[in-house]
Amino acid sequence: MEILITGASGLLGRSVFKQLDSNPAFTVTGTAHSRASGPLLQLDLTDGDRLGAVLGQVRPRLVIHCAAERWPDRCAENPDAAWQLNVDSAARLAKLCTDSCAQLVYISTDYVFDGSAPPYSAGDRPNPVNFYGRSKLAGEEAVLGNGDHWVLRLPLLFGPVTYPQESGVTALLDTVRDSKPAALDDWAIRFPTSVEDVARVLEQCAERIADGSAELGGVYQWSGDRACTRYQLAGLVARACGLPADHLSGDPNPDYAEPRPHNCQLDKSRLADLGISVSGSIDEQLARYLRPFL
């Protein structure tokens, strides 16, 4: 089965490309914009003509849309650019996929919920509290309204990084290593999720599509199982790296530039009911991902 992955140079896209490309059942093409190199095709998702040409060249059966503006504060600072990528480009891609008989997977976020009534099922009513969440919800609606496509919502992501600041999780290594006292958010509850685990989930979904054992549509969700605040997550980072964390303290009333939801725990039962599962320890994953930077 031919698969096209957008944003294949990014945090999530790299792992998805690596995992699926290693599966002999798939022929995988990855695209990137500013960081296209090696086997990746250069693709500006705002260029409709180029987008159509790439789809015509690759002729994928499945397109996994990993490209996005995923930093909430950056979305708020540059709303037009974020909307163009998270919504307009996704809508254009969905229509082109429909026209070429490809199915699109739109990667979305737990931030489509306001965090007041977890856990959230795939069918619960979204109510985003910030611009990032609103843009991703609009992207979901655009994709689902433009053909037989589906959405995969994910929470806070971490994984193999080219530099620690590439993920808000691994970026905590600098905070832990700096002996200066720091107060970290101890209010918002997150569920850090490895991009390698997400890649395995998407591989299992693609296998079911390829062999006809499942037809996917609508909204699905996946999440790690460890609940933690940013302060608690810093403690996990410290323990994984064998570093002290007694200079850190928890802030129960953090001040955000953009609002954050309290607890957007995602119910992943729709995928679990398909027999999809992964097993990974966040402690082992953090140690492995951060080891190159110690």
C-alpha cells in the first residue's frame, strides 16, 4: 500500500515515517517544507498546484497529515499562518485526497477540549479554550467534511529529538540541569505520549486498512497513561537522567500567555476495540531519548 506522510521531518513525522517505511507491506513517501532532505520530497502545503502534483506522482491510498503548527503560544502570535497550515491546507489536502481516492488521517490534539470533564470520548463535544485548539478543531471539521477521512487526536508528544527544545517534555532537561530555583506548572494535567508509540498505532491502523479487516472513519484518540503536571514531569526527567530536582517547586496557579485546559484525558477505546495496542514505559523512554544530551 502506498502511503504519503506530510511533515515527515518533524517530531511526530520522523517516527511515523521510520516505523511505516520499515514495514514491507508499505511503500512510504515523506514530505517536508523547510527541512526537506535525503528521501523526503519538498512540499509547501500552501501551494495547491504542487500539492496536487505530489499526490498525482505518489498516488497514495493513505495520507498521514503530521504537518501542523503545534505550539499554542506560537499559534496565538501568528494566527493567520497557523490557521493557514492547521485549517486551510488541511481542507485543501482533504479535497485533493477525495478527488484522488486517497484517505486522509488528520493529526489533531486533546486541546480541542476545555479540560473540565475528563476523560473525553471521541464523541464528546469539543470546547477549545485557546486559538491553537480552535484551529485544530476547525481543521478536523474541514477534513471530515471533505470526504471519507479520519482524525487522530493526541496529547502532549515527546520522543527522539534533534535538540531537547523540540518537545516541551524533553526541553525540561535544561530546567532540571539549571540549579537556579524554578516554579513549574503544577495545575494542568497532561498525558505525555511517545511519538514512537503513536507511530506503532498508525502502523496497526494502516495494516488493518491494507488487509481490509477494518474501515476507519470519524474520530479516534490515543494517549499515554501517565498523568502528570509539568512539575511532576520535570521530576520524571530528573529521575530518568539521574539528576537532582530539589531546586524545583510546583506552582498551583500558573500564569499562561495563552489559556490551557486543566485535564484533557483522552479515551482511546475506539482504537483499543480494534485490537490496537502498544506498550512503552515513560521512564525508559525518557532515559533513552535524553541520553544523547547528557
